[in-house]
Amino acid sequence: MIHQYQLGGYNIVLDVCSGAVHVVDEVAYDIIARFEAQPREEVIAEVARKHEGKVDKEEVAACYAQVEALRDAGKLFTPDTFEPMAGKLKEKTAGVVKALCLHVAHTCNLNCAYCFASQGKYHGERAVMSYEVGKQALDFLIAHSGTRHNLEVDFFGGEPLMNFGVVRDLVAYARSIEAQHGKHFRFTLTTNGLLIDDEVIDFANREMSNVVLSLDGRKEIHDRYRVDYAGNGSWERIVPKFQKLVAARGGKNYYMRGTFTHQNPDFLADIRQMLDLGFTELSMEPVVCAPGDPAELTEADMEIVKRQYEELAQLMLERDAEGRPFTFYHYMIDLTGGPCIYKRISGCGSGTEYMAVTPWGDLYPCHQFVGEEAYKLGNVYEGVTNPDVQAEFAGCNVYARPECRDCWARLYCSGGCAANAYHATGSVRGVYKPGCELFKKRMECAIMVQVARAFK
């Protein structure tokens, strides 16, 4: 399978199953588009007519031979031979957990209207995690991590800084037992920023491999949704704190994470605002909400968003040329390496190698399933007690979804997000079509950025 598109002045041909990316002239682009559907002589004649005055028939024939050579070398029209391997990685690592998302606070000091977690309560009661539950969660992770050395723990909420004392104590406990178990913990903190102070900054910069900071960009956009319980916006209170934290981290190992909604499909303006504030490690995510919600992206919004992704790619290249580069999370791809094919086809590790832990110690496949009782896996004391649910997630891969089989982006998305699929279709093996649509546009832009950087 191949995927062809034109963007940024480049004619790009992606050979899906080999991962080869070709940048070609118009003649080669047109030959490749017809190569599998028409006989050789017909392709040569048709392309020669289309480009009459620019190339002659012999030159088109020579280009056709080059396309044949690329096919024979396994760099074009490569067949998909990966399906028998789809379940191998999860079979090999069955029972091994490498990461936990610790919900240390099912409560929040903001009242964001679009919050998928129901203002941090996850459709349940407000609660904070005790040190004892968190300690047991870390012990569970070590006990089920097999031979893995690096273990990942994300402190999440709600707002985790509302339980900062427990966060601090759990990190100290983890550090105290790393050596004896031959492990190394890598911690991440996700915060809305309201409770950041000098102590938090010092702690985060000492212990957190990454910090995710929630900011929606422009003040008027951010303050529309990200308000406190009195209805006051939070932008002016958090931006100086974010700037101080990022400066103390040397401008590295953080992400400024925003959400765009029906109110700001023109999210590039929010990216520009973040850049003007001095932030350069950026992410903007489409809102995840119930159908009919006022924040939901419409079909008209989707077209705007796609254009924004293209303009964002151009802005990145412009800033590269000016010596002012920035990172956009969804455009971070490695065309020369990247994940192995087993990882690419096995799908998300939620419910198998990655789990979320509630304040009470219950285990769920990921943070977006917390509160869905049918998907409770077990708890940190007894482990997985619902093997049928875990088996359902273990069976999720690129080939488990019929819609993915003919999709050119399948080896980049690995079948997509199980939570989005579930909330959109009622099945973890469903397909969240708007998410697919935006993912494919992001990948086209990301590949184009890498192509342009290679040329320049």
C-alpha cells in the first residue's frame, strides 16, 4: 500500500509497509499513482501526454523503470506481511506492567466545563489517595514489572497538587527501594498550575522526568472553560507560575498541553500565544466530549482544524529558519527509526502494560476508563481479578479493527485510542472516526516537516 499527497511544495509518497518516504517530481508522482492499476505502456503514454513539452516518452519510460526498481527493492508497493505478528508482543509481555497512572486526587480546584473526568470526580465521589494505597500501588508495579528496569508513574487527577504531600512521600519511597529491586522510576506530574510554588518547582525539577502543564493558549479561550468554582478564569494566576517552573527546568522536559474546542478550532492562534509567553514544548489536543456538548467540534470546525495543522507545520519551518524552533508533540516522529514493528502493530498498552489506579486502589485500563465499572480490572492488593477485560484489551491491535486494515496511517497510530473508540462506539475495538481523520492530517504534516528539514 502507498499513500500519496502534496503538501508544502513537495510530492510525497509513503510506502506504508516498508516505512519508506519518497519525495518525487510530478512525473514520478503520476506514474506511481497509476502503477498498480494500469499496464506499463498505458501508464507511460498517459503520463507523457499529461507532461507533454516537459518530458518525452523515453524519459517517462526511464522514470517508470526507476519505480519498478524501487518496488523490486522493497521500497514501494511493499506487501503487508505483519498480521501473523500482531499479538506476539502482548503474548510475550503478558502479565508485565511497566507504567501506572496514579490518581492521587479525585478532586480539583478548577471547574472546567469540558473535563472528561467530571471535574476530577470521575463520576464518583471526591477523594484523595492515601500514602498506604500509593505505596501498595508502587509495590504492585515492582512485583509485576518482570525484567523491566525503567518504570513509569504519572501523578494525575483531578489536580494532583491537592495531595502534594502524598506525591512527595511516594516519590521518596520509590527512590528508597529502586536499588534493591534493580529498578528506576521515571515520574511525570500533570497539573493545572494553581498550586505551584517554589517547593513544588524545586521538587518537580529534581524528581519529575516530565511535567505536563495545562494551558489553552489565549486568555479569552483559556478563561472560557478553565475556571474556578466561583467562575473566575485562571489564566493570569497560572501563567507566571508556569513561566517560573519552565525557566527553572531550563526550558526542557515539560509540555504545555492545551485543549481546543468548538470555540477555538483556530488553535494556531493559541500556539502563537504560548510561543509569545516563552513556551516551546507544546501540545494541543482536540476536545473529547459527549455528542451534542457545546464544546464538540463540528464538521465545519474539522476543516478549519486541518488547515491549522498545515499552517502549524509551515510555522515550525519558518521558526526553524529563524533559529527559534519549537516542538509540537504530535509532529514528533522518527523516519529513520522509531518503534519496532511489533510495537507499531500491537496497539496501545492500556489494560496490559499500563493501568490507572484510583484513590481506593482500583485498577482500570487507563485514566479515561476510570469510573466505568464494567472495565475495572482489579486492585493493587489482589492484582487483576477480571481477566476477561484484560484479555479484551490484549486483543486490541491494528488487525482487530476492520477499518484499520486499509488505512495508510495504521502503522503510526497502532489502531488508535481504545478509550476514544469505546466512548464513540461502545466498543474498545470500534473506531473514533473524527479522531482518525485528524490523526491522518497530523501525520501528513509531521512527515512533510521532516522532509523539509531533511532538504534544508
